Amino acid sequence: METVLDFNLSARSLKSKVTLRQVIESYGIRIEGRHICCPLHNENTPSFKVYEEDTPEGNFYCYGCQKSGDIISFVAFKENCSAGQALVKIAKNFNIELITKDNMASSLVSNLSLILTKKKKETPKEITEDLNWRILAEKVQKEFASLEQLPVTYLLNKNLPHIETKSKWDILIVPMRDIDGSIWSFQQIHADGTKMFLKDAKKNDLMLRLGPETNEFVFLCEGWATGASVYRSTGRTTYISFTASNLDSVAIQLKNKYPGIKIIVAGDNDESGRRHHQIAIYPEEYKTDWSTIYLRQGPEKVKSLLLNRSSSV
């Protein structure tokens, strides 16, 4: 049977044991100070900055080629390989055991041991919270698997079918997954559009992918209805961040896992919808989203506006 790596947990474990500086120096590149000539393209003036802590750009940023990310994306860029291949290369080079779906699912004890390898700045309260999230996630996964895709009022109102969703009574159930697809929680959307998250469940850094996995061009949206409208109209893989404050986090994760990916936010045209640092396209009318355009003018209009404008940004 093929061994399946848990990318998210393996990446977290690996990054707790090796630094970007060590990875770069393993290529025979000496780092003095915080700026060096970029190892990812030819240059004579140092423009590659190494960060000791996590930042919105990741652990490195080049002002020349504008590449950024963490230790995994650095190796992916350097070796011209996928993030998964880069993860394995680093682990082999530094003799680090990776976490598979089998050896992490045997008990919650293995999860706890991984959590305890986190950075020292995390408090016992945060560690306990993480463990509780994992316990709740197991229950959520079982419940979501038991649900069906039945008609609900919200879908009828939005003129949308189920896309990666299920239903419970007249409530739309939207799974909230991590970058590797594991479900941690779900969002409940009622007939009147009221959205609720599960109490005490993990919410930040989660997402939902509509469409096939790709490392090329994707859209990123805030809400499920907007994302589903964009995906159904354009046929382009679309990610859902669930909240405006989570847009940057999802974008950073995607850039780290898929070096070179092009992300365009199909944004809500309101104040909160603009609180991110990504390339974005908005409907012209204030307090309007792409789901509204989809309902008012149809999928062809959404497709035309988004794809035409995407080619120029």
C-alpha cells in the first residue's frame, strides 16, 4: 500500500527542526547578514532577504525576482519541483522523519507530541486549544461523511447546486478544510443567509477548494456563494477563505505549497472585503459581490468580467 504523507503536519514538524538559513547553507551558500544575492536567479546586487520569524511574505523575499515563501517553497523554486517533493528532499537531507496518514491517525497522543514541538512562544493554553481542535475535527469529519446533498432554500435563492457541500435539514453545510484537504470544522448557512461557525472549532487558516488542484491560475473568494458563482461561471479552480480576514492567510499557504501560482481575489466590494494584500478584482458597484452579479446578469457576465480583467493584472 502506498504511504501517504500528511503534508501539513509534516511541514510543521520539519519547520520546527530546521531553519531556512540551514537549508540555504546546505546548497553551499554562505549567509552573512540578512541580504544575499538571490539563489533563485542571477544578480550582482544582494536583494534576497532572509527572515528569522514568519512574516506575511514568508521566511524569505527577493526584491529582484519577487519570489517569497517558506523553506519548502524555497527548495521547490530552487529544484523546480512540487512542494511535496521539496518536503521529502529537505527531510532526507536533514534526516527528519515525516508524518504519514497512518502514523498520525493511530492516536491523539501522536498529535499531542507534534504540538509540543511548536515554537516556545506558544502558551500551554494555545497547545490545549490545538489539541481540542483535533478532537472536535474527528467528530466533524464523521458527521459530514454521514450527511447528504439534499435541496435547501439557500441554494435555490442563489441559483446554485451543491458544490463540495452537503445539507442538514434546511441548512447548507460547508466543510472547512486545511491546505491538504482535511476537514476541521464546517460553516452552517441558513435559508436567510445567516452564517454560523461551530463553537470552539478551528476557523483561522482554513479554506475550501472548488475545482481540481492546480499550481497555475486560481480565484480566491471570501464566501461560499461568491466562490461557487465564480467557479461555475469561469470554470477556474476557486478557493473559499470564509472570512475577509483569512484571505491573506489562505493566499500565503497556496503560494507556499504551489510556487508560481497566480492568485486573484474575486473580492466583495466593501470595506472589509478590501482588507487584504492580494491582487483583486471587484464588481463596480459598492457593497456588491460576484454572487450578486451572477444572479442579476448571469454566469456569462461574471465570466467575461473576471477573465478579461484577469488577463491584465
